[in-house]
Amino acid sequence: MSGKRSCPATLQRRLTLLLAVLLCGRAVAAPPGQAPLRLGYFANITHAQALYARATGEFERRTGVRIKWVVFNAGPTAIESLFADAVDATFVGPSPTINGYIRSRGEKFVIVAGAASGGTGLVVRRDSGIRTDRDFGGKTIATPQMGNTQDVAARLWLEEKGYRLRDRGGTVSLVPLSNPDQLTLFKKKQIDGAWTVEPWLSRLEVEGGGELFLDEKSLWPGGRYVTTHLVVSRTFLANNHEIVTKLLAALVEVTERINSDKAAAAGLLNEQLRKETGRALKDEVIRKALSRVEFTWDPMCASLKQSADASRRIGFIHQEPALGGIYFLNPLNDVLKEKGLQPIAGPTF
């Protein structure tokens, strides 16, 4: 132990987190006949607000309805669940959101808030022979799912570096693998690297002996870009506007709590990950992961247009993306105004 004492403010924040955990088992008295809110998310650090809220019951308490949590591995599956009316809302990345919005001609869902920026990048094996961006010929790189946000980023980056993929007559293999499979095959030296999301970047480093070749922040102006935002079905929003507003108030509050003391939040998030995945992260892993992610309710609208342009450039979108109306930020701004926080400006596209 270091012998350092925590300051009273830090102790107070940690006691608040502990109280939230102790309260999470209390039942929520939903209005008679009120269906649960079916909410999707990933068991990733870039979806920390969902993990935190599931651990503490904060979303249930704030909305007054039961939450039916639905866990996904990657964004395309989450968007398909929205199309199938299997979820009412989900935390998800930009690329699947863009594709789904275009497919539905803007009729299925809207983005109502941000959740995270950063926490993505490319980790390579130390013995892969990859030292510079000229060393990817003949290599195999994994992404979480074809068409997900990290997959689009990897394809664009490889194209900009002059590579073609094997399925197009080139020399680089890009393979879709779930995050746990990425780590397994990384250790077995069956893939050379993975473009993925936290905590898997840090797990590949710490558990797989890899090294961070590229932090995606370096590719964005100011290092800020949307990694995760919250989208809601238009039907659910129209019929449950008050519930959505309360959900956004809870999102803002949970985000503030995580940011106020990441060290304290790390323990709570790690315990929830243990419940969901069967094992907790090493302390070094979760510290690294949290240090690379900015938690924010700002959806960073400008970066979404850049993501859409990237999808079009690599052929996932075949025409100028029509994204008008993709954001509905009025409920979020109402919450922010009530809390005395800066409102979010809408997109310029």
C-alpha cells in the first residue's frame, strides 16, 4: 500500500458509488401495464454507462420502468434487433447506425445522445513483423464484425496506406471475429493483429503480449470522435417521450459519476463484467481501458458525417448518405438545461 490517504471528496464519491451498488437490488415499481424498456449494449468499456446502470439499477430507478437488458457483440446485430423490434433502444457505434438509418430511410430510429469517444485502435503481435505501416502485406487482421465501426476504420486505413484486401486480389486478410475469439487466436499466433475496442485493446496488450500500433484518436481532429451513442426506436420515442427523457437524465448522471472518480467506477464496472463474461479484468487492463475512453453525452455530430464518408469510400454505402433527421437532441438538451449544463448543438449537415 502507498500509505496515501484519500481526500474527503474522493471518499464521498466512493461512498456514493457503494451506496448505489447496495441499492441496486431494490425492485422497481413500474406503472401497471407498463412494458419493460428493452435496452441493448455491449459488454465493453466503451459502453460503461450501460454496465454501470445495470450494476446499480440507476436506469430503472430514474425511469420508473423495468429494463430488459440485451447484450450484443457488435453493432450490425444491434441494429438488426431494432429492425426486428426486438429492442427499443441500444448503445451502438456510428457505422452500423449510419447503415441502418439509410436502409430504413430514416424511419426506424434516431440518435438521442452520445456515450463515449475513443477507446479503439489496432494492436499487433510483437513477433508479427509489423513495425511500420509498410509491413502489413501478407498479414491477417481481425475486426469484431464485418461492417461494424472498427471494421470500417480498418478498411479505410488499409486503403489509405495502399493495401488491397485478399478478397479483392490484394495481400491483407481482414477477418471478422468476436472479441473473445480475437484474443484466443492472437495468443495462438493465428492472427497478426486486431482493430478493436476497449477493454479488448488492453487485453490484447496485457494478456496477449501485443503492442498498441495505432490509437485511433490520432486519426481524428482533436482526437475526438464518437465511439458509442444511444439510439432509440421512433415508435418507442413517440409513445414514451417522458421515459426517454428520464433515461437521458440518468445517462447524464451516470456519466458524471464515472468521470468524477474513474478509479472507484473501475471496481463496479469490473464486477459487472465478471458477472456477464465469467471473469473480471486484470487491474492493469481496466486502468488502461478507462484511460483511453472519454465518457460523454455529446454525440459529436461532426464525426458521424466523417464516418459516413468513410463507409461510402470503401463501398459499404453506394450514394451520398442522407442523414438529415438522424439526431433528435431536444430531450437531451432539455435535461442539460435543467441541470445547468451546456446544450449540444445539432449537426450542420
